[in-house]
Amino acid sequence: MLSFNIYLYCGGNISMKMAFRPTDGWRWYFDREYDSLMLEVSSDMLFRSCYPSKMLIPDVFSEFSFSVSDAASYYQFHNCCHSLNLTESQKIQLSINGIVAANFLKPQMPKSWYFSQQSTEYTPKVADIVKVYMQEDGLEVCMMVVEVGEHASLCIIAQPTFFSMNKTFYFSEAIKVMNDRLALAQQFAQPDNSIVLDDEELELKAIS
């Protein structure tokens, strides 16, 4: 089961209104206790991605720097989050998980059976905010494209956790979807049957 993403920090209060910009001091490393890829932002702040080790490529099981390419992807993803009905903390989480999903996940098989085919043709681009419709109940779901393929694209769920088709779909969960299931979403409103996580669950948490 995928859990929602959390920020971890120790020592003092950190406001998400602070400037959150990549620097050459950021680094990735794998934490075996949490079974997660971590991003060290500073000595007081860590980010924990939501994907377990079984989903990750072997290259992540060591320490490595946050690259210029990672920084460019962060800005690209974050800039496309403005229309989403998410807190700033959630937008940062989504953006960083987008980097992890695009660069460090093992190849995924499409799971398009969850979603209905769209009536209009659409060619996705990286960082597009897209919508899909659940096959069973027609629920509209918001996703962000993180990797584009000729026939299917890797997306991450860009809304709070929800339940549909006897499955719980988690915030930032990665799903590969056939392109004919995707449609561009200019703006997205949170669906009524979302499982909205409490604010304290999505804010920074002490680890000291």
C-alpha cells in the first residue's frame, strides 16, 4: 500500500510559505528504515517519497546529488500545479514525487482498465495536468503526466486519496495510462467523495 508523502524535520518550526528552491546542497539517499528514497533539503528538513524499494531502480540505493536536470523538472512540475486544489505543501510533495516517478521507478505496465476511453484525441506532454474518468462510476480524476510514451504515459495522481472500483488510489500514486484515456484538464476541483487527509497529516512532522 502506498502512503501519502510527508515532510520530516527536526529543530524549530518551518513554514511552507518560506522560499523552497533547489540548491546544489540537496541530495538523494535511500533510507532502509523507512524503505524510501529521501531527499535531504537541509540539516533540518528531509523529504520522504511515497514509493517503496520494490518499485525503484537499483541506482537509487546509494547517495547521489540532486542534479540540474532534477531542479529543472521540479520547477516544471511545480509551475503546472498552480491550478490544482492543493495546499502549497501538497504541490511541493507532488512535484518532488514527480521527479522520483519519472527518473527512479522501474518500468510500469499500463493499468488502463480502470479508466474510460476519451472521445477526443489528445497528445500528452510532460507536466500536463490531465483528467481521466473511472470506468465503473465515471468519477473524474486529476493526474499529472511525468513521462510520455507513444501509446501510454506515466502519470501520478494529483488529488487527495480517493476510493473507486474497490481500490484506494493514493495521492502521488504512479499509474501508467494509455494516452487515449487522457484529456487535458485546465482546472480541477476536488471530487466530493475524496478522502481528504487531515492538515496535520500533510504538514511537516518532527523526527527528533
